Amino acid sequence: MKTEVKENKVDFSLIRYSQCWEDTEILLESLDINEKDVCFGILSAGDNVFSMLAKNPEKIVALDISFPQIALAKLKREIFKSFSYEEMLEFIGVKISSERIGMYEKIKVNLEEDVRNYWDFNKEAIENGIIHIGKFEKFFKIFREKILPFVHNKKRIEKLLEKKSRQERIEYYDRHWNNFRWKLMFKLFFSKYIVGKLGRDKEFFRYAEKNISEEMKERSRYALCELPPHENPYICYILTGNYRLEHLPYFLREENFENIKKNLHKLEIVQNSVEEYLDGIDFKINKFNLSDIFEYMSLENYRILMQKIYDNADNNAILAYWNLIVERNSSKLESLKGKENIKNNFHRLEELDKRLHKKDKTFFYTDFVVEKVIKHGNS
């Protein structure tokens, strides 16, 4: 079975995401990975897959259709292998550096030929720091440099990112942040057209069921008031262009570095679609990190892929995935006329996923779904 997003002619010739814009911590809590687990993950920029290695699973298979995303993740893997923690932060772009090209020249011999050729041709991206080079990251750069200055000045942004109590955050948001220009900016810059053109891909909104600008405005209010922005690495990056060393994403934290490094041999990176890959394997998977892949497919293709996942999953396997503006969860599986009802093959862990979604630092997702595979006849 071919993947729908490929058939819709999405452009996979560029690095779309140089970072994973999904909260690793709620992902890891939902999956509860142990040393016997065979895990499956959507690769994207690799960050969440590397984070899963810190939990010492038996194996992780990470997939992506896009070769540039594959090349990015394989370069990151080599960075973990070859450099110290401080050197890693310098090379990828968290710390300022003029030495990245020289550092790359030292490790390039360890890369596969096609990956090395890709980065030899894209040395400017290395020079800029590889966490800053994706289309989505450039979208936030346009927002930060061209749009945000007309809404809030640097002093007000710095004040937003200071530590505050919940009540102080609400008061600051209502009095100083949520002005007319902030509201207008969401209508214009975060419209489906602009986000599709500059940030994601217009094909990713084919099945959009919600108004993205309204959803993002409400979700941003939640993140800025109900959650502490000063310790949210994703908000800090969006507003300032980088992370604060005291609040890094999970895979970049020093306490996780050695665990990730020692488990890199357990990671298999594959260029393929989920559908085609699952058609060809002969082992069962315990934990699935599915990112937001169902966002991009019809309800019918969602059902077909969920059946493939069920067929290749172990009993009690856990699936975790996000919804942005398309609702996908196993309750939708019973609404397809004339099709076998596979809804009962999955049990949504709604109490868990709702609790986790309330603390999701990647605030723009409208839902986080955690489901358990039920193999009938098994306990």
C-alpha cells in the first residue's frame, strides 16, 4: 500500500523540520518504554527517536519518506557518536560557533556516501547550525523577525519569559500581551494559507476540520497562562530563536546524553512509508510513536493503516500520536459504512492522554491520543 501523502505530491526534497515540534516528555510518559520493547517511530528530525533511546529499549525502527530528513537524523546520530556533550551543543546550533565546518570535516568520513554527499553540498546549513535550517524553523524565523516586532518589543518578550505564578501569567497576558495586533497577527500570519505556504505544506491541510488560526490563538493562550513559558523550550525558541541552556528539549539535556550515546546501535533508520514498511516485516512492535501522520490522510486510509498497525503490533502495544486540526482517534473507526469495525481492536487511554495533553509544551496540537492494542483472545 502506497502512502497517501506521497501520492498527493508533497515536496520531500527539503528538510521540512530540523527539530521535532512535539513534546518528548509526554511522549515518553505515554509509551513507558522498557528494555524488552521493540519500538517504532516517525523519524522527522530525529529528536524524539533519540530520546526514546535514553529509555534503553531493545530496538527502535525510525521511518521517514524524505531523504533530507534521513540525512539530518544520520548526521545527528554521528554527532552523538563522535563529539562530547558541549561539542554537540556547539555543532547543532544551540551555542554560537565558527568551527562547525571544521568539526564536520572531522566526522564526514563516518557518514554513508549519500549522506556525506548531501551535507557536502549543504555546508551552509551546517555552518548555520542544523537545528535552525528546516522550513518550519524558517517559518518561525520570519514570524520572529518580520512580524513579532510589530506586535511586541524585546522588553515585553523578555518579561513574558520571566518566571511568574499562574495568576501573574494571566494578568500579564491580559494586560500586556493579548493586544489587538496579537489577535490580528493570528488571523493573518497563522492562516491555513500562510502556514501551508511558508511552514508546512498545503497538502497537509487537505482534511482540515478546524480553523488553524483560531485554534493556535486559543492554544497559545493556554500555553502562556496555564503553563510556565520560562521553562518551555519550544516557546523560548519561537520567540528568541534559540533555547536556554537551563531549559533544553529532552534529547539535548546533559543527563540524557550518555544514555542516548550508548544505545545508538539499537536505532535502525529506514527511508520508507509506514504502510509499505509494515507490509514487509515479520516481527511485532510494542510501542509506536506515530507523530501526527494521521493528520495527512483520509478517514478511509486512516482505517487501513490502523489495521496494518494492529496486525503488526504485540498485544497491549501502545500507540501515541497528535492531532493538529484533523480529528483522528479510534472512535472514528466505527463510522465507515460497509467496512469491518476495527474500533474494538484499540482502547483509548483517555484519562492518561488528557492529563498529558494538559501539560503538552508543544501547545499548538489540539489533541494527544494514547491507545492500547487489544488482541482478542489474549489477556
